Amino acid sequence: MPEQNPVKPDIVVGARVRVRRETETTAQGVVIEDFAELTTSGQSLGRDWAPVHRWAVALDDGRLVFAHDGELDVDSASSGQ
């Protein structure tokens, strides 16, 4: 099965990450779920709004956000790497 959404190997469930968005400040949190199976290009949801994001991230400020691969960076400062 070819990988549809290549991702940095350090981004896994439980990893501390920084979420970067164009319209918001960078936020830190922990990846709590990987929805890779739902983001494959062959799967159609029958709509073009509200696309599936690969990652669920619990932010340190209490919010839950969903992000694409390109919006996440491993938070090496917090993970001790």
C-alpha cells in the first residue's frame, strides 16, 4: 500500500508538536489521534467542504484541533531532543 500522506517519522500519537496556522499564532500540544486511514485520496466523502485532517492535537491551552501534516512540527524543545 503506497503511503498517501508522507509524514516526518517523529510525528506519532503521543508526540509533542507545534501547530502552525496562517491565521493563528503557533500553539503547542500533544498528538492524540492519527486519522491517516480517512485521509487517503481514493476515499470520497461526497462533499468538498470540511475536509478530513490527519492529526488530532490536544493543545496545552485545552483546545482540540485537527491538522494536516504540513501544519505540524515536532516540538523538540519540549521533548528533550
